[in-house]
Amino acid sequence: MQAEAQFNAVEFNQAECGGQKSCLALEEKYKACNDRVNSRKKTAEICSEELFDYLHCVDGCVSKRLFSFLK
């Protein structure tokens, strides 16, 4: 018997929310910081602030939408 693939509402909403205009801008800031850090041999910069800002945006969006998916 093959198990049915289960729908993961959190992952679905994370993908949807990550594509929102406000979150995309924060993702671009994070990617730019990450590229800057990776282009240097020695740096103290770690881009944690940019990452946390992006994740906060996505999580805020997901938290507003998630309960509509519960049965």
C-alpha cells in the first residue's frame, strides 16, 4: 500500500508568503549581503539581521493564513 502524499500547509504558505512583494525585498537584501560575505576572504559580517528580517516577514504572513487550512 502506498501512502498518500500529505499536504503541508506550513510549507505551502511559506512559499506563497516568501513571494510577496514586501518579503521579496527583504530576501533580496539577504541575498545581497550573503553574496557580499561570500566574496570576501575575511569578514565579521554574517547577515543574521537580514535573515531574521526576512524570516519575520514570512512567518508573520504564514501566521495570518495558516488557520484557514486547518480542518
